[in-house]
Amino acid sequence: MPSKTLEAALARAMLTLHVVYQPIICYSQRRVIGHEALVRSTDGMLNQPSALFDAAERVGQLVELGRAIRAHAAKGMSDVADLELLFVNLHTQDLLDDTLFSADTRLARVADRVVLEITERASLHDVRDAHALISRLRKLGYRLAVDDLGAGYAGLTSFALLEPDVVKVDMSLVRGVDHVHMKQKLVRSMVQLCSELGIMLIAEGVETRDELRSLVDLGCDVFQGFLFARPGPAFPEVDWSHCTPA
């Protein structure tokens, strides 16, 4: 698609940009600990998040897209219970946006309740002075998460660089964990490592009761996935019936 056409499509998509939320739950306590804000657009051409980000990258507007997503995500914070967290995705290119480090944005005003998820599908090593930028975010009060651990580029290298407060196990490891022994060993190792380091581990993409039972047996206690709630407007109801596996 020509860049001018793609740029026009992105502009249309940005007009219908909004976020939906997916609950993150604590299994043992049967409570919602937070919600992940997920970007959506009703534009027919770019209505999938992957298409939206691909278009923004191709026309050089990743920073503008990230800025818009954070602004939309922050609007829902007034309706989030005081003890719940808001999880917001960051592309590594967002670390080049000066407004991310401003204390005057709506998101920064509630930074102590915001977890910024940096995806493992993009390399932090392409960002100059990444460690210093991450330190600035912590000083503003943000918590940091490694998203999609088990997929993407650097794995434990990025884990060490971020020193995250939260780790999200990629759904590629969750899918079929109930019968794939290698996945069970990997998840068990991640659970043990995070426990030793005082890091919250979230198993994302949980879709079946068998996956849930296996993950609980492996030591997981915090989950996100269709089994509990699909993404929706602020805020979806959680199906708690799965918190007592058969």
C-alpha cells in the first residue's frame, strides 16, 4: 500500500481509537488486581491492533500512536478501584517520546497505580540509554513489566535490563501447558525465579480449565485470559467459577 494511502488510513483509524480492558485476577484471593488497557479502532482497514501498529511503524508515527493510547487508557482510571492497577503497553519506541517522562500527563498523575508493559517482541537494545530512561520512569512512580516473556528477542537479557516488578508469561508457553512437559518445566522455572526475586508473575492467555489447573499446580496465582473475561468496555465482569478447578 502506498505510504500516502496508509497515512490516510491511519489518520482515519486514530479518529475511532479507543481502549478496552481485560481483568487480571488473583486466583487464590478471587479478586481483580488490575486491568490491561488494549487498543482498538473501528476503522475497517486498521481494526486489528497489529495492523494499527504496523501502519504506524511504516509511516513513522509510532510515537504519536503510543501517546494517543496512553491518553485513552488514563481516562478509565477514575473508575478503577483504589487497589487495582492499570497495565499499559509500551512499544520500545515510546521510550523516545519526551511526553512519556512528563509529570503533567493524566497517566503520570496516577503513575503509582500504573504498570508499563514493555513487550519482549521488540528489542530494548535498539534504544540508546535504555537503562537511564527506565530509571526516569521509576522515579515518576511507574512500575515496569516484561511482557511476552518466552517470545521475541532478548528474553532474560531484557529481564535483567529492566529489573521488572511484573513478568507476564507469553501465551505461547501457556497454550497446551497441561500436556507439554517442556512448557511445564519452563513455567516452573519462571515461577521459582520470580518468587526468589520478589516479582509478580502473570500467566496470560489462559483459555481452558486444563491450562489453569496445570498452571496452578506449577505455582502460578495471577492470571489473565478469555477463561475469566474477554476484553471489553470499562470494566468486564469476571467469571469466578473457574477458580475452583475440578
